[in-house]
Amino acid sequence: MFSTLTQIMLIVLIGVIVWQALVKGTGNDAKPRDYLAWFGLILILLFLILSFITPHTPAVTTFGSILTFPLKPLGLAILLLFFGLGEIKKREKERIISPKGINQIWAAFLILTIFSLPLVANLLAQRTQQEAIAAYQAALGRHETVGAIVLLAHSATQLSLLAPNQLQLNDPSDRILQTVREYERQLYLDREDSPKIIVSAGPKVGFESYSKSNPPEADKIAATLESLDIPSEDILRERTGVDIRSSAEAIKKQYKISKRVILVTSALNMQRARQTFAQLGIETIPSPAGFYSLQADSTPKVQVRTSQKGACDTLSISVRNARKTRISDLIPSAEALLISTRVINEFWTSVYYFLRGWLAPTVQPVPQLKDVGC
């Protein structure tokens, strides 16, 4: 009940912000600025309605990327520069320096500089991936057999228009190797019954579905797994999922899962993925890949917690990897801006999932690396 009321309040708040942004004045004197304002308001409201009815259509995806453009560091900075330069240009004929325009340009400069610092980008990534780091460490000592290994392989490959039979991988392709490691670990734990790998990835969004130049990514990933000595009979292909929610719905519909599954996806969206599957009744064990906050010479931090259950004291030891700070971390870079943007984009996507009611309130906590009891 509380979750539903919070979603309604957030939707109303978004509507109020949009209205105030496009309407001039307050109270009974509020009037639209012009017909373009009304047109923009109608488009935004139409997008909000369509995003709740058909969230996976290309039109909604495209318009959503345009609408959320100002909510990201680069988009916000560009808009501030545009308005600031416009304000200065307007005052140019009057030979007056516009303080408002100067402030907007300074704001754009600060936004680009701050979010382009590797120090800030890695701090944001570390905060977002903190649970995923603990999950990865816990996976190293896991001795539990599962119902299946689910690989969310969206955007792990590139379109090969010139050579359709050639496979080209993207950054998220490290999930494939993580899946192979999980398969080998499960095979070692239970040699009589080999685990099943569910590869979920549909065609690329925005291209013609199921064409020769745009086959489902699941088929490409399955072929890659076979080349890494995974038997074809152990690979199940889910060819319709284009994002976390649609993949979770398709897996629940197509496969009967009675035990917990190992979920392999990016460390950045692992928490959202687990909550999405939990909302559909599928319990997951996280196995993240693709960390932005770890490096080869990371400094481990050991955290010790004690708790008492009756007359028994339990000691929990967890390990966190902290990135070393260098002088180069204070020099803005395009890579750092990309990491910051991905973290912020994950935040807004999680907000959208929350508004849709696609996230479970809680998920099973990640086990600590080591628990010592009396």
C-alpha cells in the first residue's frame, strides 16, 4: 500500500513540475505561454501514457531518450549553454552583460567538469556497485546448486551488416565469460545433472525485428557459448527480451523454475534486475560482471561486524575494494563522463521501474564473505 501511494505521489509530482515548466503565472492567472507550450505538454503526457501501456515500442524508447536528455550531465550542460548564450545574445544590442546568462554558462561548466572527473565517476560507480562487489566475492565461495543460470545479454553484440556471420562483441560481453565460470562451478558441484543456461536477448531495439541483419542476440550468444565448450543441449534461448523487465516476464512464462537461479548481468543494474525478477516471484543469486569501480591494484578494506543471537556471538567479515586515488583522477576525461552518465541513467531507469511497480520492495540479502559463529 505504501509503495503504491508513493508511486502515485511521484507521478503527480512529475505532472506538477511539467505543468509549472510550461505554464506562466500562478493561481487563476496561470495561462499557457503559447501554443507550442500546449503542444509540448500534450507530447509529454502522451509519452507518459504510452510508456505505461507499451514501454518497449521503438517510438516510446526514442522519445524517452529525448525527454530524459536534460536529466543527464551532458544534456543539462548543453541546455544551460544554449540558454546562457541566448540570454547574452539578447542583451548584446543593449551593451549589457547578462548575469543570468553568465551564471547559466558557469553552471554548465561546473556540471561538465565535476561529472567528467574520474574521482567523481568512480565514487558514483562504487556507491552503485557496492552490493554487486559483495555478491561477486560471495560467488567465489558458493556451494549451492541452482535451477538455472540466467544470462541477460542485451547489447552484448554489435550488428554485423557487412558480415552477418561474424560476431562482434560490446563492453557487456564480459557477462559471457562470467556465465561460463558459473556453469563450470555448477558442473563441479553436481556432475550428474549439468546446469541449464537461459540466454535472454532479443533483436536490437530500433531495427527491423528478426531480419537477417538483425537476428536475436540470444542466437549469437548461444553460438559463442558453444564455441567455449558449453553443450548446445544445456543452452536455452529466450529471443524476445529487450530489457530486464521483458526478459524476466518471458523467462517466467516460458520456463518452469522451481529453484533459485543464478542471475548474470552488469554490476551496475544488478540490484534493479534482482528486484525485477523478485517481483515476478523468481529468486535470484547475483553474479555480476563489468565493474567500473574496480582495478587491478584496488586496496581491500575489511569490515568486521558482530551480532548476538541469544548467547551466541556471530562475526561477519566483508571485504570492499576501494580504488586508489591518483593525480590523474582530478583531470576530466570523456571516459569518466560516460561512467557518470551510465550511473545516472541507471538511477532514472530505476525510478521508472519503481513507478511502474516492477521492483520488489526487498530481495534476499547477499551473504557475507565469511560468517563465524560460536
